[in-house]
Amino acid sequence: MKKIILTDKAPAPIGPYSQGVEVNGLVFFSGQIAIDPAVGKIVATDIEGQTRRVLANISALLDAAGLTTEDVVKTTVFITDIADFAKVNAIYAQTFSSLPPARSCVEVSALPSGALVEIEIVAAR
């Protein structure tokens, strides 16, 4: 049986999808971009600010599911400029400093709402 994860502390879905779905002890979270849930749009214009906002959104989703960053087993990072990888990685490392999950990082041509970075995660209970 699947359970939907939903919180107003992270951006509301902008399409026909859930913020997160739990099934058999695994929680799959939709990719997060740097939308500030308080204003409903991207506020930060630089990669560092957007990465911090994305990770704050992820923390809010994890909290809503009763999980922490230590429960994250896999992340996928999408960035629009691979030259920003070191900046994203430095901020990412602060969030996933202990028990870091498996990760993929790919450059993409564009992201929703003009975002510079998107991160999706999978967590396990």
C-alpha cells in the first residue's frame, strides 16, 4: 500500500505528482527546485542560494515523513551548468556529511521555472 507524503513547508506540486510516495519502507521524493514555499517562486538567483533552498525543501519533506538526511539512500542532482558542480557539491556535503547516500549528478539543458539545480532523493525507513 502506498502512502502520500505532503507538507506545506515545501513547495506545492506544480503538476500532477506527489511531493513524496512511500511504499514498502522506501520513500521516493519528487525532485526539488529552489522554490521558496513562503512565496511560491524561486527567490535565489545564484547556484549557491538555489542549492541551499533545494536542500531546505528536502529537509522539510524528510521531516514531514518522519525521516532525516541519514535515511537518504540515493540522490540524483541535476544542474544546468556542470561548471557549478564544485559549488553545489560543497553545499551538498554540509547536508549529507554523515552516512552520505549514493549519488548521480548530471548536466541538463534546462529545469522547470528556470531553476539552476534540482535534487531528487530516495529514503529508507
